[in-house]
Amino acid sequence: MLYLEAERFSMVGTSYLALSVFFSCIIALTMKVANTRHIKLGQMLVVNYIVCCLSLLAQGTWQIHKLGSPLVWLMGISIGILFVLSLWLYDRAIAATGLALSTTLMRLSAAIPTLASILVFSEKASIFQTIGLVLAFACLPLASNEPLRFRQMGRDILGGMHWGLLLFIAAGFTDFVFKLQVELEPDADPNGFMMLIFGTALILTLPQLFKGSRPGKLSILCGFTLGVSNVLTTFFKIIALAIVPGSIAFPTMGIGVIAFTAVASLLIWKERLRPANYLFIASGGLAVFLINLG
């Protein structure tokens, strides 16, 4: 009886974990569709953040003034700005190097908050995390879809990979600010904090709604899909983490998103990858797994 109950418990957790991975992949695929169809990113992001804010309002989250601490406000506003910056860089990286490499770089950015936590908060890294961190930074040169040109100057050396590296840094720094919030202001209301983040992102992108032509149906549809997927990804992740140990959930989510988007990019959009890129995706996936394994 206990075995059957544990098995059912495990299946429920796995289901929520799979749903979180699925909607994370929908976010990546939506960004790719918007990129290939030349949809105005700013207008799409406005719809996305409207959906995110409305979902929080539906939960009764609106009293962000109760967050109180100026430090919480500073961190929330900073993350809101970084959210917009990261999605913009993601869009540029997809255009430059494709979906598979860009998504792997975004997931690989977990190396930055992990390393920063070790250096700033004196957290101890496990042997798995240490190997993962070394592998994460060592495999970065393989992410270029062109051979690196060491005889060139500036960003020409990177062969178009500069957008991906900037995404890697921005996404990693975003996660580290979340870490700062947990360490410095642990009592901040999470829903109010998320409302501050999404509200900042909405205010930042709202002027894009009035630039040029009005948003088309596809732009609104992509923005709505992006927003709903963001909300559902977070929802299912929270439930999954309440059931499945983090040492299993985080590596599974990282590997799942990388693998799914890589396959989709090859089968649907016929993205062309160098042999080195396949090695990067495999190494990056392993690094993400080891870093999140803890």
C-alpha cells in the first residue's frame, strides 16, 4: 500500500515537472516563431507582461507598496529591467545563432549565480558543481556557429556569438539578483515582489505599443502565448518543487528544455549546426545538470 502511494506521489510530481518543462519550451518556440515572422518584439512583450500582471492581480496581488524596503524595490525594478533586456538579447541571439545554441546559453547561465554565490556568500560547492562550473565556462567557445577568428578584432572574433554571450551574462545576473533578494530580504512578499518585477517590465515596454503600426493578430497571439506560458511554467514549477526534490527537479528541467528545443530547432526550422555546436549542446547540458545537481 505504501509502495503504491509513493509511486502515485512520484508520478504526480513527474507530471508537474514535465508540464513545467513543456511550457518553458513553448516560451522558447514562441520566441523563435516571432523572430522568423519578424514580429515586433516590443509589442509582443507588452502583451506578455499584461498577461503576467493580470494573472497576479487575479490572485489578489496588487499591494506592492507594502514591500516597504527600498532595497526590495531596487532589486525588483532591476530584475524587471533585466527581464526585458534578457528577452531582447534572446531574440537577437536566436537571429544570430539559432534557437538551440541560444537556449543552451541561457540555461548555462546558471553558472553565474552559482559562482557568485560561492564568492559572495561563501557557499560551499560540491564536487559536481565544481566540475559543472569548469565545464560551463570551458565549453563557451564551442557555442559559435562560425569558427572563432582570433586574427580579427573586437566582436568580429566571436563570429556572431556576442549576442549569446551577452544573453549568458544578463540571464545569469538576473538569477543572481533573485539570490540577493532571498539572502538580503527573505521576508519580502513573493507575490508582491513578482508584481513589482512584471509591473516594471510592463511600464518599460508599454511605449512600444504606440510605435509604428498597431499590433497584428499574430503579435497579440504570440504575446498572449508567451504570457500564459510564463505563468504556467512558474505555477507548475512551484508545485513540482513541493513534491520532487530540487536535486532532481532542477537538473531535469534544465536538460529537458535544452534537449527539446535542440530537437525542435533541427526538425522544424532545419537549423544548421557545426560539429563543435553539437559538442557545446551536450557539454552545456551536462554542465547544467551538474550545477543544479548540487
